[in-house]
Amino acid sequence: MLKIGLVVDGTDHFLRPIESALRESHVVERFSPRFVRLPLIGKRVNDQLLRWQLIRFMKRNDVTFFEWVGDLAVLASHLPKCGRIVMRLHSAELAVSASKVAWENVDRLIMLNQTLARHFHKIVQGATPEITLISNGVNLKRFVYEPRSFNYHLGMAANLRPIKRIYEVILGLYALRQSGYPFELYVAGKPILGEDMRYAWSLESLVAKLGLSDHVFFEGYVSDISDWLHKIDVFISNSYWEGQQVALLEAMASGCYCLSHCWDGVEEVLPPEQIFTTDSDLRAKLLAYAALPEEEQRQAQARMRAIAEEKFDERRMVREIIAAIEQVA
């Protein structure tokens, strides 16, 4: 039985099944720093307090696992070496903090795929830890395969941000409807406060100007995304960058036929014939799928589920991450 510390420098959504399984065999605690409120000298005192608490936390655990390579991971890597360190890098951290980490003090780095590992080696020079590739996972009991008849329903599950390129999909939808094809678009995701609100406003304005208000539906945060996916015929990932889009994996597990723009790394997820480059390429692939006999559509849906079961089972992800942590210990 090991003592394992968890440091979460962001959302814990992806960590929850891992933490639950770890607690079955090991003693697990989360890092919960405390701070003081003092005028003028508060920040300096709290910076020192954070360092002290993090050192003590790592000393009393056999392995400290950092979910996200964020500010806490950067700080920990520059502290005196105590205990073993495992970090999991998802995607955005590559551009934000990967170059700031003292990697010689990290014992194992978990990454999602070969593509991110290749980018990592471009960014980080010098000594690097052992890298283990472990794909994201989907709860196959929650995201249940359900064959569906084709109703021209397109879906995207993403916050309303420019990187997701929802704007371009709306323009493509308009072109399809102008040609007589009754496609509709359902978007599960919320606007992001700050500068990205301009993007959300532009999407609403575009829909109104194109007369698509009855055919494009911004459904905001969807609490039961597994149920929502069952009304989607074709799931579209149109981002220009992803680490390994979990929403896409969930759609595959649910039996949605999936199409994706050629963001770097998607070739490790989808078959080549389901990856598009241009907007016209996307429209052609949508029409080709729509024209298939229902039995062939069902076969294509079943292939999506089969890939999810083979490559993106959450149980496999959990086992492999726990094994990596135990090996480092």
C-alpha cells in the first residue's frame, strides 16, 4: 500500500475515476493549501507558505501525481527533490508551462498520444523524464451505444470559443440547406466570459443574419451529455487544435457517426475517411453519409463504438495510469 498525493491544478473531471480506483488500494490525499490574509505582505507570505506546504506534502507521500502541468507542477519541479513525481500533461500546458518545468526532477510524464509527445520534444530541450502514452478514456457504461435512424441532426459539444470553429460549421450548414438538405445543428456548450464572449455574440448574430434560428440550437451546458448524444446523427469536431477531444470519444462510444477536421493527432482517433480538411470536404462527407442505406449507416455507427471499446475504454486508462504511478514508486 502506497501513500499517494494528488495535486489538481485545474478541473478534476478526468481525475475522478483514477482517484476512486487509487483509493481502493492505496492511501490517497489531495493537496489543499491554506493561505493567510494579511494586507501588503500577504502575497509574499502566501508564496512562502505554499512552497512549505507543497514540500511537506511531497515528503509525506511516496508518489505525488500532478493532474495538469500547471503552476503548481512548475513550482514543485523547482523545489528540493523529495519523493517521486508523476505528471499528466493534457494539451494546453504545452504552450503555457511545459518549458518552465525542471523536468530533470520529474520521474514520469504521462501524455495522451504520439503527436503531443512530438510537440513536447520540440519545446523542451535537455533532460526529460520517461514518457508514458495513455489515451483518454470514456465510461462505456455511461455512454451506451444506441443505433439511430438518420434525421439530419448534426452535433458539436464544445464551449463557444474560436478554437472550436463553430462559426465555419454554421456557414457550411447554411450552404447545405440552400442546396435543399434539411440539416440542423445542435451545440452543447456555454459561452466563456471575457474576450471569448465576442465569439459567442458573433455566432448568435450569424445565425440570425442567415435565417437559421429554427435550425441552429445553442443548448448551453448539458448536464446529461450521454443522453443528448443519442439525438445526434453526425458529431463534428472542427477544432484547429485538440489534445484528444473527450467529447469526440464520447460521441463515438454513443454510436454517433463522427467527422473531424484534421487537427494534429486526430489520425490516432478516427479512420482516414472520416477526417476532412476543407469546409467543402466536410459537406461532401456529410452528404455521402446521408446517402448511405440505413443498414450501412448502422454498420458505420457500430464501427465508432468498436473503436471506442478497443482504444478508449476508461477502465483501461485507469489501470494504465495506476500502473505507471506504482512503477515509479
